[in-house]
Amino acid sequence: MKATHILLLIAACCISIPSLAAERLSVLELLDKYTANRSKLTSYIAKAEQTYSVQWLHIDKPNLGRLVSEFRTDGRKMYALHYNWDNLPTINAETSIEDSRCWADLWNGKCSILYNKRMSAEDSSVVISTEERLVKHNMIVWYDGMPLLGIRHSDYEPIDSVLRRADSISIRPELEQVGSVACYVVDANATSGTYTVWFDPQHGYQITRADIRVGPGDVFRARSLENNESDTLSIRSVGFENVEGTWVPMEADICGTSIRQRQNSSCTSTAHHKITKITCNPDHEALGSFVPVVENGTEVYDRDSGTRYTWQAGKKFVVDEWDGRIRYVPEDWSIRVGVGRELPAFEGIELDLSAEDIRDKAILLCLLDMNQRPSRNCLLQLSTRAKELMVKDVVVIAVQASKIDDSVLNEWVEKNNIPFPVGMVKGDEEKTRFTWGVRSLPWLILTDKKHIVRVEGFSINELDEKITTLKEK
């Protein structure tokens, strides 16, 4: 999106609190009211339209454009879908989906999925990452007029949070008229610029007007602006609507200017943003609000690791909590073993073990591959300590995590007098290893006597330390 300096400082919806124009509030009281109101709406679907004009200082003709957007959030997950038309002949020119560029950005609580497609061509791509900030950056900076967040285009957080940390902040002694409403006016100086914000007491203390300026030395998107650089944002003509008892800022005019050292990075932009429909507290699960919709065959780039994939129906991206790595697996796969979770049943594993064998005993599970020397060495070391561990109420269990001939496994176990049960994966070995959270072999898992996993992925040399820690809990 070209109109990079337009962002509605429209706060999250809230139930209007009747107030008298004569009521006097301190800055803290005013911000508390605004925060309380903004926090009321955490789950919604908002559809919006926007027209904009961007005048780059090195280009004579302005870029006229239009956005049609949908934004979904449950307070934690976020999804934004935008259709954008650039370089229109007039601001109200007719547009069709086929001529647009589509942007669909998702934060599912673990992973960012950024989808970009030109609808008129086979031109699409996906970027994935574990950084939530990537989605926030796109939604706040590139997607103008993001509704209900109350976030300026460089702060990445609600404006009330910024104002609470301001170096100086004050409330004007007299209310000022904005339209037909007498509003509170707050002035603040912060590391990210100077703020003048008008709060409307008749519409839930929402922001009805704002002027923000970032100058030399102020922080703008994680860097300090240099001399002769500046960025401004102004919001005017905010219109409100009461939706199910909640005052919602529905539209506004926005103007921004950006002056940079490089001429081709400087521009002035104006826009009108309008929310056309908002649904509060929808059933996101039934609607599939946070399920990515990407065409099969789209190239996927893992920004964290540099790995490339091809998008396939029936697969999903999972963030491994152990190492933060993104893994691409079938939709029915899940990691069921982890610290704090109860050890699952040994489904898909052939193992001679009864419930009585492990009742009220800690479990030390070793998943291994007999074809690998480190796995064999680990099992041999455990075999020499089996009796000692049993005295400590720790049962040792081994599972061959790669398929080999039963006779080969049994022969090795008998030859080396392994004194504890040794089973073998009989189902899909790759799926089983994923289910048990195996990242490398051998893989050790230690539970407490209630069979809750307390530690995993440690070396045999750390065993005594882990057992000691287990007893202290």
C-alpha cells in the first residue's frame, strides 16, 4: 500500500459512558476511561473501504487508489484481507476483484503467514515467520485505516500506552468544541513525537480528533529521524455509530506527510476510511476466521530459517515450542508430548508394558534408533543403571523409533541383557516421532510419578541432575 502514513487512531469499541461536559478529569482518569472503553471490544469482524491519494514529491501526478478490507481478531489472533487498486484514473473509478492485488496477513498465535497475490496473473507468494511483529507492521503501516486498534502507524501499540509513558503530558483546562461535542484535549511529548488528542465524552471517550508530529531525534519505526526529516498524522471528521450498545468510530478523514532525506521517500497522503459493517463477538471457529486461504502451488518462504516450501492442501505450519522452528506437516499431526503435559498412551507402538508396571512411578523414556551408535550407547548406559533407577521409583522404557526387523531388535536386546521393556514403532514412524516431540535421537523424556512430563531432550550425562530436580518438586 502506498498510503503509508494513514492510520485511524480509532480506539476499540466500548459502551458509552454518559458524562457531563462539565465533569473535570485528570489525565490519568481520562486515559483510564479511554483504556477501559477500548478494551471492551476484543473480538470482532470489521469490513471497511478506503479511498486515498498519495502525492510523492518527485512525481507530478498523485497516485489514486482504493482499498476494500476485512479485519478479524479474537484479541489474540489477527487476520486482515485487503484488495487494493493503485494508480486509478479517478478516485471513484470502477474497480473489479480481477484487477486488484490481494494481501492476506494472518497471526494465528504462533506463526505469521503473509500472502500476496496479483489477481490478474499467476503471481503469488507467502512469507512465514514466528515474528508477530511482521503482521502488526503490515496491518498498521501498510494497511491504512486499520479499524478499532487505536494505533499510530509507527507505534505498534495503543495510543493510551504511548501517552502513559510520555515524558510530559497535560490536559487543557478548558474543553474544546469538536462538532457539537465539548471534548477533552491532551497534549503530550514522547520519544515517538508530540501528540495532541481530542477525546469525545459523548461517544465513549473515543478519539474524535488527533494531531501527531514526529521530528528530528524522535523515534519512528525503531530509528531516530534525522535533521530535516519529519512525519505527521492528522485525523478529522470522525463519525460514530452505536452498535449493540457500543459506540464505534465508523469513518474519518486522515492526512499524513512524510519528509525524508531521500526525495523519493517523501510524500503527502490523504484518505477517507469507512467501516461498512462490524460484527461483535462472532463465532470465529465456526467461521474459520483464522484459517489461511492460499492457492495450492504458491511458493512459501520461511523467513526464520530460509527454507522454501510449496503450499499444499491438507498440510499446515506448526511452530515447535522446543526450538521455535516452523515445521510443515499434515493437518492431522500434532505434537502431544511436552513439558507440563501428561504422557500419552503408547498408540502405534508395540510395547510389553502394563499399567501396573508404571503405577506411581516416574518414567524415563528413551526413543532411539538402534542403527545409530549414539542410540546404542545411550541404551547400554541406561541398562547399567536400571536397578539403581528402580530403587528411585523410576521405570526405564525404550522405544525403537525407526522400523527395523523385529528379530534384529530382539537379538540385540537379548545379547546385551537390556533389563527393561524395549518396544518399537509399528505405525507411521515419522508421524509417531512428531507426536512424541522427538527432535533428534536418542531422545530422553522424564516424567513425575503422575506421568506429567517434567523435562525432555536432555543428555544421559544430565540424568542425575534431572532426577534430583524432579524429587525437589
